[in-house]
Amino acid sequence: MHIIESGNVAAAIGVKLSRAQVIAAYPITPQTPLTEKLSEFVESGELEAEYIPVESEHSAMAVCIAASSAGARAFTATSANGLLYMVEQLNWAVGARLPVVMCVANRGIGAPWTVWNDQQDTISQRDVGWIQIYANDHQQIIDSVIKAFKLAQTVSVPVMVCYDGYLLSHTYMPFEQPEQKKVDAFLPAFAPKHFLDPENPGNFNTVTLPDIRPDVDGNMAPGYIEIRHNLQEDLRAALDTYVTIDNEFEKEFGRGGNPFIEEYRCDDAEFVAVCIGSLSYQLRDVVDIMRDDKVKIGVMGVQMYRPFPDQAIVGALAGKKCVIVFEKALSYGNQGALYADIKSALYSSEKKPRVHNYILGLGGREIKTQHLLDALAQSCTSPDTFGDSPRWIGLKL
Amino acid sequence: MEKATTILNLTEEEFVHPGNRACSGCGLSIVYRIGLKALGKDTVLVVPPSCLTVLQGLYPVASTKLPCVNVTFASTGAAATGVRAAMRALKKNNVNVVAWAGDGGTGDIGIQALSGACERGEDIIYICYDNEAYMNTGVQRSGTTPQGVLTTTTPIHGKLQEKKDVPSIIAAHKIGYVATASAAYPLDLYDKVKKATTISGPRYIHVHTPCPPGWNFDPRYTIKVGKLAVKTGLFDLYEIENGVFKLTGASHYLLGKTRLPVSEYFSTQGRFKSLDAEIVKKVQQQVDAKWATY
Ligand SMILES: Cc1ncc(C[n+]2csc(CCOP(=O)(O)OP(=O)(O)O)c2C)c(N)n1
Ligand code: SF4
Ligand SMILES: [Mg+2]
């Protein structure tokens, strides 16, 4: 069934279809309508779940962490400062290997206060170990939420589903609402091996020493560094797992493809514009205009940022003449984080393209199609004249 | 009222393994052992960083025979909420969800999450062992450190401010059960924890917990020091059940009797070394005034 709803509601329906059992959240623009919708689902009985109206985001994630440790499927959502307020908890959730799923409606970070969209909030959290999926439209939001629950519990790592605040969270688009029956077939109940259980007591997240150590039976247990190494290995393996899950999803629902990148007119392209999020769809218009002028250009949206799908990205970009990375976030004092990651992924490839970096749209600054066109025209006409520091688009200095 | 538990009928079942990592004479190890006996097997514990984290052992060895989740420092009340929510969602009833935290984890960094849980009426038991400082990090002042106490962050003059009254703050949330207890009166503690398990909604027990290295006294005097806090009227054993306050046990016994002077308590511990006579006098007056209201 196709419906027309906001991105936040698409996410909420995805959570409902995934039968989340414990939901805890705290209001923050532009995520708020998502949790309002979920509380409505729970109060009306449409969704059989516990909804905990916590007093902060730190507590929201605490509830999710604890509920997940006890064996329940847990969900929360936030934006910007709310995400940053839970940073300690983000790290805890991943260290404890809990399959919590969280939606983030991307928003700029204060100070100064801004409620408008950029992606500094989630990009700044790329190193904590959460899987990060970015949706470009409402269909991808609802589908990604459902896939995220499956991925999270398969690899025991929490997953963030991110989408642009306002641009997606508050706009209305038609999308197909998956059938509950099919979602149930696709997404099995959460049944962890270890959970808080008086019948089989265990001590979770115990102080762990630098070195390995025998248990009471003399078997060696890992030290902290082994546990962290396992996390890294599992995150890298999660790339393949996600492909499998995406294929299963396609079989059930008919929507699939490459789950890491979304390419548009890239096949014969010499130039590829790259970005994360809804901007990639705006860039399609620009690419169409430039194609009319015979510029061989395409656009690639990056849909999973962590673990970094380097193979997919190198496969798509190696051999191109120039790759132009547009970012609504910045690793302050250096460059765009995606730009740096892409350069590093391409470093060992034989046919290295030039790579350019543009910063734009911070704090919701309007991104004009003309600006994108001008930037791409510059990159395409003189790809060799760019330095390594990012250029900013639309600045009014 | 139920008959008070005595040493003759106290359950022999133990939930804490011997040989854990608490210091000798640790008040917490008494409180923990007795508290777990009262809670029994069907219990899930939620523990923030504190001396209890250490007492529980180092991976892969644990000193507690109950399921326990270690959580972040500020999140105890919310984490207990999450365990309970999961238990409800999974239709597992008859499990005690018990948060067990130090005074710093309760009255300072964790007070927001605890207040939220109390306001929401979460079905949890929250036990705060009050050793009156951040002991795990090496005896820094906390909100519940009494006035005049030497800590590593009040090293010369002692703490300037008075002790934060955490149980009263929690009682202001109008939850069904608030009680205080002391490591020096384990059976009183046992009965209060036991009673808490029979009530639903948020329940809060604040336990005065002597700490030999943190308070600077000989480990053999843990019980003596704890009892003196009660007998001088400094720390009172009470219950507030559905808003009704009553002194219990040794504190109730003190009603109408002469209490020991507070100076007697102060003189047992090195942490009060720099107390001047002015403060001792002021504290005595405060205690007398408080008791005049009982
Ligand atoms: C967010 C955060 N800040 C600081 C710490 C360091 N820390 C660990 S335990 C502790 C003190 C605990 O004091 P209390 O709750 O009174 O328990 P006690 O150690 O006295 O048993 C501190 C400050 C931490 N683990 N997390
Ligand atoms: S420092 Fe005090 S509370 Fe902590 S283990 Fe030692 S005696 Fe117990
Ligand atoms: Mg303490």
C-alpha cells in the first residue's frame, strides 16, 4: 500500500512494523514528530510496546541499553544536541554489543543554536562503532529502519538510521508501506544468547583488564583490546552481512540494489559528484543539466558511512577523472570527513581520480541548484587547479 | 507489622561469593550481602561505577550470583527503568529490578535519572549506599559528604557545605516507600529491603555505609562507627511509607532518651580531624533541633 506521509512518520511506521518492544525518547527538533507518533501508536494500542518518556537523551539511551541487555528490541530517536548528550551512552551501547536502533533526523549543532539541517551531528559520531545508514527519501527511511533492526541483531552492533532534518523529516512523499506479514517473515524476533536472566545470571560490562585472564575453569577470557578487536572485525564483516540482508529484503519487498552507494548516470561518467543524504537527489537535477551540455557527469550517494564501504566506493570511483565530494559537515581544523575517507580509500588504487571537497548547507543554509552547477562546472573545467582544503559554497562573507 | 528478622532466622543463602575485592571492614560488603539475601534470587541488579563495580570482580570473574548489568555513572535510574520495561514487554513478572549505587552516583551525577524514574513511578527498588564521598576514585567530596570532612578535594579546611539530604529529595517525589538504614544495623536493613520487595512503584533505601579507608578509622570499628552515627542522632533510621514518616529500630529506641554527643562520633574518624569547635557546636544544635521535631 502506498501512503503519503512525512519522513518522521515513515520512520515511526518502520519502527511499528519492526515491533520494537521498548521505546524511550526525548523531544528535540526535528526528530520530535517521530517520537510523538510512536507514543500515539503505543497509547492507542496499535503497537504493543513500552514507551518511556525519559527526562533526557542520556536516559533514553540508558533505557535502550538496559532493555536490550534484558532481551527486548529497543528503539530511540534524536537529533543534534540530543545525540551529543548521549555520546557516553552511544559508546556504551556499542561496547556492550547491543542491537539498539536509533533514528537521527540530522541537524546542525550549537553553539550558536540552529535547528536546521546539516550532518555535523552524526558525522561527528562516526568513530564510536555504531553502524550508520543514511536515507535519501521516505521509502529508504522506512525500509532502512526495518533492515537496521535485522542488521543490528545479526551482528550485535547498534545501528543509526540518519535522514536530513526538515528536508526529509518534515516533507511529505509517497512511499510504499510494507505489509506487516512480510516484515514479520523478514525480521525474526530478537532472541539473544545472553541476557539479564535470574535463571542464568551473568555480570555484564564488568571491569576488564588490559590482558587476557583465566576464568574459574581455567579458560582464557579476552582482555579489553581483544574485545575491541572483535568489534572492529565484526563491523568489517557487517558489510557482507548487510548485502545478504539487503538481498533478502529485495526478495521479500522488491526493493534492492547496492545498499552502500546509489549511483545516477555514473556508468560512463568522467566526473562524479558524491555526497551523503538527500542532497544526492538534488544533485541529480544538476547532473541532468550538465549532461545536456555533454559533460560526462554522474552522482553517487553514500548510504552507509560506517562501517565504511570502501570497496564499493573504490569500485565506483577508481578510474574517474574527478570526484567532487559535497559535505554538510566538517572535521574542523582539517577537511570534510567523507572527503578524507574517500581519498584514503582511493590511495592504493592504480587509477586515482582527482578529488575535490566542497562544504555547504551548514545550519540549513539553502543550497541553490545554481551554486551546485557553478561548483561542478569549476571542478569539471579545471580539475587540476584545486588544492586539498575544502571550498565553501554559498558563503556571503 | 511482620516480626523483625533475627540472626536466628536470617536466611543462610548467600548471593555474594566470599573473597571479593572490597577493603577489609568495608561497610558496603555488609550492606550488599544482607541486601541481596533480602532480595533473593529473582533479582536483576543495575550498577553504576562505584566501589561496588570493583567489589563485583574483574572479568571474567564475578562475585555476585545474580544477573547484573554495569551501566554508566549518570544513568542508573534510567537503566533500571529500561530493565523493568523489558521485563514488562517480555511478560516476565516477579523479578525485582534493583538499582544499587553509591552516594555520588545517586545524589550527584545520577540524580536526574533517578528523579525522572521516581516521577514516572517506575517499578524499581533503588538502594543508595552512602559512604559520604567518591571512594572509588580516591575519596573526593560528594554532595553527601558532611560538613567539615577532609577529603582529597577538601584537603585542608574540610568540606565547607552541609550534607545534601538525598532521601528527603526523593521523598519529595511522593513515592510509596523511602527508608534509611545503616550497615551497622544489618537486620533492620534486611527487613526494609524485604518490605520494599512487597511494594510496587519506586522504592528508595538510603544506607549509611562506613568506609574505613575513606573515613580514616581502623577496619575493626565499622559497626561501632556506624552505630555511633545513629546513637548520636546524626543519621536516623526511618521509613516514609505512603507519606507517613516514622523512626525505626535503633533511632526509634532513642526517642525520649538522651543521645550521645555528636563529638563522640566525630572523634572516631580521622576525616573529622580539622573540625573546629564552632562547627561541632552548630552540628549539635542542628541535631537537637531535628530531634525536637520527632
Ligand atoms: C561520567 C563519569 N564521570 C566520572 C567517573 C569516575 N568515577 C567512577 S566512580 C566515581 C565515584 C563514585 O562515587 P560514589 O557513587 O559515591 O560510589 P563510591 O565509589 O563511593 O562507592 C567516579 C567519580 C565515571 N566513571 N563516569
Ligand atoms: S573504599 Fe570504602 S566503600 Fe570502597 S571498598 Fe573500600 S571500604 Fe568499601
Ligand atoms: Mg560514595
